[in-house]
Amino acid sequence: MKKETKVQKNLTLIYWKGKRYWLGKLVENPEIMSQGRTLKELIENIKDAYYQMTLDDVPVDYRTLEISVGTWPGWTSWRKRWASPNATSSRVNTWTAAGSSPPPRSD
């Protein structure tokens, strides 16, 4: 059996204290972000996120599948209306499925 050698890599964590959690992201991979109740938990979580995002545990016999993600033609104008500062209620964009339509406006 071939012995695997572990390579240690040092990365730079940018972190700050939010209202309830420590938040952080990696300078070298800014798309990798996490949070933790303590700084120690943030560091553990950011390491886990890094391992998952860099695909360290993908088996040799993996498969690939091309998927399509995007928005519909009216997305820009709808997004501007949805995020309007004149809105009478607060809204959170929680739907993400491709091809789904925007939630109905209540105003």
C-alpha cells in the first residue's frame, strides 16, 4: 500500500467579531467563509470548509455532471424592486432553485 504524505499549507485568515459569532474568510480563497461561537471554533470550521472546497476527499472513481445555474431575463429589474429601500416590509431572498420564479410582491 502506498503511504500518503500530508502537505501542510499555511493560509491567511481574515476574521472579525460579529454580533453573535466570529466570522472569517481565507485571503487565498475568499469564497471560503465560515463562522464560530469562539475563535477556536471559527478556525476549526474554516479548516473544514477549506478541505471540502478543495476536494481533498474525492475518490479516484468520481463522476462529473454539468449543471446550469443562472437567472431569468427579468432578474435585474426584479432584484432592484425587491431590494428597494421604499419597501414596506423586510424581505430575505431564500429561494435558489434554477427556473424558479420570484416570490410575489405584497405591496
